[in-house]
Amino acid sequence: MNRRLKQQIDFILEADKLKNVIRRNYLSDDSRRENTAEHTWHTMLTALLLYEYAENKQELNLLHVLKMIAIHDLVEIEAGDTFMFDTEANKHKFDRENQAAKKIFSLLPYDQGKEYYDIWLEFEKEETPDAIFAASVDKIMPVLLNTYSKGTSWRESQITAEQVLTTLKVIEKGPRKVQELLEELVAIAKEKGQLT
Amino acid sequence: MNRRLKQQIDFILEADKLKNVIRRNYLSDDSRRENTAEHTWHTMLTALLLYEYAENKQELNLLHVLKMIAIHDLVEIEAGDTFMFDTEANKHKFDRENQAAKKIFSLLPYDQGKEYYDIWLEFEKEETPDAIFAASVDKIMPVLLNTYSKGTSWRESQITAEQVLTTLKVIEKGPRKVQELLEELVAIAKEKGQLT
């Protein structure tokens, strides 16, 4: 196998480790916590389904959005999952994850590694229309699973409805329908006593 | 929430069950068997990375390929994972999975459900360039994980190198580089005694 393909295979095998990174939230059947690899698939699927609600489709590139989601959490292999409501851990999150991104994407051939590092950075900054759409869908996923399960990860940390709405502020810049969905889910969760 | 969005959310929550469908092969670190949701993400990531090897890019639509991979295994929620080397179980696989596909995609709003059912059928038939590319990548994934782990799922069933090459025949129609990769992986696995 030539060097280029070898580098790609090494990267693909390294990416396999994302299946062992465990997130805070549980699956909708409460059976166990979710891992980041399956979360990423679920987010890509949801992005495909909810794309129709984007009001700015002429500014979006859905393929680019999917690339972005596919790789956005690979840094967790090195940096671990950071609970979104852990203010302290989130202070240095970008620096830790940026180091991790440089490391993991450097496994790829230089041109491809640079392409994906740039895509990762674009996602993190949440400035471009593609990044805002991708981040909106990414952030709604644990809210969906929490609301339709027992919401254990919220209960464990006594998360409030206000905290969810504030922390997921990027959704306000995404499709109006996703923002409405967020508000509705939070109201349901509050009523069920899963958010205080 | 209006009826359309409600149907989409129901589908997304149903899809969550794919995280509990367990495949035969193990992760590359041998720690446990892989689930189908994380396999799907890994396949989408690999499709993005190996797309450069497609010789017929003008016939391919990478976004369509990703849609296809994203939903190709959802039928396993109803029909279960079918081990590719189980000849008996594969006889009625299409019928079982077709029933499952009709059921799961009917959760979606009609137009979207039809779009994804048609995409699923296209994948299953392995006739269009997009379906052949998607199937090639899908089929190389367990070979990669088996070769670079202890190959437990192959050993358990005493799979031969010839069986792998015959069963994964669709790869011959995909990118030459993926076919070469398959042959190389099989040779490595044979040398390691993971295939007989």
C-alpha cells in the first residue's frame, strides 16, 4: 500500500477510538450513555432530515455541513468529552481541542489533513452559515435524547431550563424551526421535572 | 410542534435504536463488538476520505452517497444484523429488510419517507455508480477492523480468505484502489492466521 493510503488507513483506525469516548447523555431508552461516534452519525442523519428548515439554503453547502459534522468531535479521542454545562472545563476547551485537532489531522496526507483541520476550525468558530447550521443540529441532539428519556444527565447535575437555553445560544442563529423545537423540548422536560 | 416535524422527530428517535444493534465484528482494540450506528458513521467518514480514488467522479454525487450510507442499515432495527457469511440467513434477507424499510421510512412525512426508501432500495441493488461506491466502502469497513484487531468474528466462524473475496465481490466494481486494499488486507489477515 502506498504512503498516502497508509496514512488514510492509520487515520481511519485512529478514528475508531471515538466509539469508546462516552458522552454524558443517555440513549433514549436510558440503557446506557451514548458514545461520540454514534452521536455523530445521529447528528448527520438529523442534519439531512432538518435541512429543509434552513431559511438560507442558497448560503449553505449540505455536503460541507456533513463533512463538518463527521469530523467535529474527533478531537475528543485526545481531549475527552467536555460536558457543555461544566463552565470550568469549558474555559480551556478550545486550546485542548485545538492541540488534539492538530495531532489527529496530521495523521492524514498533508493536503487532506489541512482540509479537515480547517473544516474543524470553521465548525468551532460557529461563524459561517454552514457552521451555524451544523452546530444547531449538533446541539439539539442531546436535548432530544434527554427530553425523551429520563433526562438522567441533566438531573445528575441539576441543570436548569435557563442553562440549556443560554448554553445552546447558537441555535438562535440557526433555522427558526430548530429554535422553536429547542424551546418546546425544554418546556416538555421542565414539565417532566427533568430540568429545574 | 406541527405534524411534519413531529413525524421527523419520531423517526429520529426510532433511529436511536440502531445504537443497540450489535454487529459481528469487533472494534480495532478488540474491546467489544461494534454497533451499527457507529459503523455507519465510520463508513461515512471513510467514504469522504477515499472518494478521491473513485475513477468515475463525474458519475458520482457524494452527497447522495452519504445520504445512502446514513440510512442503509436502519432496517436492522427491525430485521437485525445479518452476518454476511451466513448463507442461510442471507436467502430471505432482502424480503425481511424490505418490510423493515417500508415500516421505518413510513414514520417520516410521505415525501421524505419515499425519498429515503428509494435511496435505500438503490443501495441494496448495487447498480448505480453511487450505490456501488457506497457499498464498496461499507464492505471494506469490517475487513479493516478484522484485519487490524484479532479478527475474532472471522476466527469464530472459520472464515476463509476466498469467502471474503467472493462475498465482497461488489468491491471489484468500485474504485480500483479499494479493491487493491481489500486484497492487501486479506493477505495480511491470512498471514496473521485470522483467515484460513
